[in-house]
Amino acid sequence: MTASEDPRAKYKQQAAERACEFVESGMAVGLGTGSTAIFATRRIAELLREGTLRDITAFGTSTPIWQEAVKLGIPMMGEEMPRSLDLTIDGADEVDSRMNVIKGGGGALLREKIAAQASARFIIIVDDTKLSPFLGIRHSLPVEVLAFGWESQLRFLESLGASADLRHNNDHSQFVTDSGNMIFDCSFGPIQDAQALAAKLGARAGIVEHGLFVGMTTDLIVAGKEGVRHLQASPA
């Protein structure tokens, strides 16, 4: 969707293009998945074509973004990720006041988290509608689970207070991630302690990954009517 088709798209594009200013020639760059991150992929391709950037190697966080990057002529490294990433630019479904985020609305949370953890710098780009005082107010939390014993994971999620819905495609078929797993979209209400919830979910066998990205964002770029803001995480 272009900026002319979506009133929020121009803000998404502004945030993405600001993030691309941190990309330098010779870098290995993670390409996020989703309607905001795609603008960064397109901008990087444009900068490569015009010669402003050179010797970029990218890593895609989903099959669709991988295919789009190849189509745009961006050199891609293999799925085994033979080198660490200098930075990853990705969107988010919701961002709290501590720059923790919920991701996974597009179903790529596992691969997105792998890329984020392998990156020296993790840049989140959003329009200002994604900001919340607490995670879980604006967006449900995606949780990726193995098909084996999946009803056990449903009971576990419900025991934590979640209302969990198995994700389906638009044609009502079951959604399957690039890694062959299922996703539950979990409504917890406002998540007062994202770190504690992330620890509980991460300790559960059968839960492959969850969409809480806690303490991982190094840079947050927010675009809206008031312009573009760049926030950085405080040193640990």
C-alpha cells in the first residue's frame, strides 16, 4: 500500500526513511516484515541503485520480505546467517513507554527475534498510533507454538489470564508460520510487567517464541503529525 492509499502510510514511510539514514556501505542489514518495514527495504534498494550505498548484504525475516528484496536487487545472505547483523530495521504492533514492543502481527515473530538478537542495533519504526502506556492495550500478543500438544499450550495461556484465539488465514484455513508452527493471538489486557510475562512464556516447552521484545530496542523512530522523533534506549 502506498502513502496515497493509506493516510498513515506517509508516516510509516517517513519513519522508515529516517531509519535508513543509519545504514552505511558495507553493512549487514536485517530487513523487517510488515507494512512499515517494507518502506525501509524499498529505500535501501533505491539507495543501492543510485550508488549512495554499496556492498550491502541483507537478511530477510520472512519469505515475503526475502522475495521482495531479491526482486528489488538487494544482495541477500543465506538463511543460515553467516555473519552478525550491524542493524535491523523493523516495525512493531505496539510500543510501550520503555520501548518494549509487541511484534508478530504478520506472523514472523520467531525470525524477527532471531534477527533482532543477532543485531548490534535494533531500530523500531512506527507511526504514532502504535504508542501505548502498557503493551496489550492496542494489540493482542502473538504466541508461536508447536502443533504437537498445542491444546496444552492453549490451557497454559488461559491459566495466565489470556483469551487466546488460534490464528487463521482470510479463507479460514489455519495460519502456519514460515517455520511450520501455529500462532495464538492472546489478549491479556494491559501487561503491567512485560518482562515477567516474557519469562513465563519463554520457559514453557512447546511455546516456540512469543511476540514480546523486551529490552531489545536500541532506537525508536516515531512519525506523526508533529514530525519524526528519534529516541534511543538509555545505557544499561
